[in-house]
Amino acid sequence: MTEPRKIIIDTDPGVDDAMAIFYALSSPELDVVGLTTIFGNATTETTTYNALALLELAGRSDIPVARGADRPLVAAYGGPVDFVHGADGQGNAGIAAPTTSAASESAAEFIVRTVMASPGEITLVPVGPLTNIALAMRLESRLTENVHEIVLMGGNGFCPGNVNPSAEANIWHDPEAADIVFGAACPITMAGLDVTHKVQMTNIDLARIAAMTNPRAAHLARILPFYVAFHAKYDALDGIYVHDSTAISYLLAPDAFTWDEYAVRVDCGQSFGRGKTIPGEGVNVNEEAWAGRTAVRILTGADSRRLVELELSRLAE
Ligand code: RIB
Ligand code: CA
């Protein structure tokens, strides 16, 4: 077996973040070398508490957690998304308080130190707003030439947003940071709503998690009901969209996906388009705004059942 792929998950746990973290921890193909936390689903204070608590619940307090930015690069933080993930970011089901603390260095410092210490080996997996990634790029200008790849959950290339018709939540929280990240000269794969809205777990799938006997699955079974109720009310969905875990699934089974590759810009304006990720496609692809940008792999399709079964098999371990 080849060496496990080293990843840093930048996360705003978050119910689906918790699923993705446990999914990654249960996958021997991956070596989670750290979590970095960001605002988004909840404040950075809450997401850091949750990240520490999730790792402790999984018996993995050996993995460092580095706290990230408390607000976006330019605008104000839009506030916790209580109605989606609960006021505690864990479906209002709570989680045992962590007995560990976050690292003394910031998320950006941790990302830079870890990537530069292992050139070409670290994959960044942001599944929240991209503020920490942008800050790390500003902190170390050589970061992008030393990172293996960025595989992010966020954006919407060819479909509506989920915050509003324009924007997906992770990008909406910090469009300026996202536009910096999408301009990076390194391999970037975008698991946006184009694909995550096609990867769904039904309530029958979720009942299988509730029937699992390990402590990680038991926690997910406690925090999922609130998230399921949100999807039923706002999306008339039987189950949930699998957002953050889809970034993990891409690392494990890239052949289960289809994609297009285009340079991407993010609307950083102050009008109704703010936060839209805009692929540079069509005859005007050489438009100045997209010129010179590395093409981003925009995931557009997936074998949903295969990915759901893969994740459930890992969560059961
Ligand atoms: O739009 C979905 C994304 O926003 C997911 O990462 C979810 O956790 C929230 O952060
Ligand atoms: Ca998230």
C-alpha cells in the first residue's frame, strides 16, 4: 500500500464537517496531520471547541488543532448559521467538552509551517470559508508551489447557490479570500454544489449510521436530526446533501467523479452577485479577469450511491 496522503482539514464544524472529519479519520488512505478552524457554521471559538471535542471523541487528540481567523478578510462575519447546524454547531445536541486546547500558533501559521516542512506532500482540504487559506498564502509566498493540492468544498460553477441564487455558503462568507485562493498557482479541485447537490444520503442511509456501534457514529446520530429537519424544511429533501464529505470522497475515489476545468473568479462586488464562483468558459475565456489563472477542476458529477456506501462503510469501522 502506498503511503497515506497527508491532509490538513480546514473546517467550521458543523454537522457535515463532523461527518467529513470522522470519515477521513476512518480512512487508512489518509493521514490527517491537523485540523484548522474557521468561522462559518458557527463562530471560530465554537468551531475550535467542536474540532477539539470531535478529535477527543474519536480518540485522536494526537492530531493538532490550530485556531483560525475570527472574521473574513474584508467584510464582517455574517454570523452563525444556527438554523442549519444549531447554535452549538452540533445540531443543538451538544458534545462533551474537550480536555485539550488548540495549538499556540494560528491556523495560517500551522498551514505554512506544515506545508513548508514537507514540500509537495500536504493536501489542503478546506470545507469552510477560505480565509485561513488566503492568509496562509499571504504569510508565505512560496506556499502554493509547495502544497500538493487544494481540494475544497465550496462554490457553485454552473448551478444556483444555497445562501441565495448567487452564492454557496463557504464562498459567501468570504468572497475576497476565495478569489485569492482560486487564483493560486497550484492544483485546485472544487467540490461545489454542482456535485454535492447530487450526492445525497437518504433517511434510510442515515438510519444505518444510527445503528452503528462506535462512538463516532453515535455522535453523528445525535447531531444529524437537526440537520435533517433543515433539509426537509428548506429543500423538501428526504435526508441530507453530503457537502463536506464529498471532498474526502474525491481524495479516496476520484474515478467516481466527472469534472470540467476552467479558471475561476469570484464576484467580490457588493450587489446581488456577491460570492458567485464564475468559471471562465466560452469564447471570451481570455477575458482579462480570468487570464493567467490556473484552471480549477470543477466537479460536476458523481456516482452518488457508490460514495454514500463508501462513506457509510468507513463510518461503521
Ligand atoms: O454550502 C455547504 C457548506 O457550508 C458546507 O461546508 C457546510 O458545512 C457549510 O460550511
Ligand atoms: Ca463546512
